[in-house]
Amino acid sequence: GDKVIVITLSSKLSGTYNSAYLASQKFDGKVYVVDSLNATAGERLLCLYTLDLIKQGLSFEEIIQKVESIKSKIVVIGILDTLEYLKKGGRISSTTAFVGNLLLIKPALQVVNGEIKTIAKIKGTKKINEFINTKLEENNIDLSMPHSLVYTGTSDERAIEFINSNNYIINQDDKNVSVNIIGSTIGSHLGPNVFGVAFFEK
């Protein structure tokens, strides 16, 4: 007899939302499907926010309204360490990957309107933290809401280095930040040593 809120991967990246929506129509309004318009890290933040609303005792309708109105405030930005895995997945040519890796170009990706877009090409590892901190300032991160630092790979050594140098978040009295591994599905397309942030903007 419970009512169910389902939060899915972006409908622009997967058919999951459409399948879940069709299935929900069999349950006479007891199941509501939310298109997160995001991928793993952003979808997770929306789930955490929804759980908090449930704990507050809000009604089914109130929760749906708040979740739908705030999902557009989620920002997810990631920096790739190599172009090799985009090449293997057929998303870029071998020539583009070779030249990019040779020049130490690190593509910055962001989820925009439910799709993953390249927003910058950073030359050299040292520029990564500068870029991330600039984007956090530009987007006016809401530290009172769930947010996280994310990474891919089997070792957290590079991730710890990245986290310790991410001054904008770490140097603040920040009790809500978490560190999470990006899952294997998205991670296999991006490759190891990808670092990023997921947060709500004010």
C-alpha cells in the first residue's frame, strides 16, 4: 500500500525513465517516476534530498513538487585524465585521442539539460583544481545541501590528492561533503582517474 517515488537516470541517456513511467501507469497514481536529467552522481544527490524530505514527514505530493522543482539546480562536472576510453567507446577518433593525450588535454564534462557536454579543454593537470574551484564559485554551491567529490579507478591515491587540494570545499566548515566512486557503467566510458564534483547551486 506504500506510495513509491522512482528516480531514474536521465531520459536523454537511457530508456530507463520511459520504461519505468510505462510500468508506473499500472498502479493508479501510487508510483511517481522522476526523470533526474542526470547521471550517477547527480542522481544520487537527488535521492539523498528526497530521503530527507521523507524524513521530514512531507506528503507524497509535496515531495514530488519539491523534487521536480529543484532537480534543475544540480550541477555535475568531471575532468577526464585520458581520451583513450572515449576512443575505445567510439566517441572520438584515434587521431583526436592521440593528439589530445600528446598535448595533455583534459576534457571537462558537465551534465547539461540531461546530456553530457564538453564545457572546456584543460591543458595540464595543474589547471584542474583551478578550473573546478572557479566553476564552484560561478555556480554558487549550496553547502547546506548534499554534495560530493567523485572519482573513478581502482586506487584512491590520486583522488585523495585531488580532494586535499580542492580548497573551495575542503577549507570550509563542511559537514555534508562525501567522497564517492563513480560506478563501472559510467566509469568504463570515462576511464580511471576522473575527478569531479556534484552539488546543488543556490
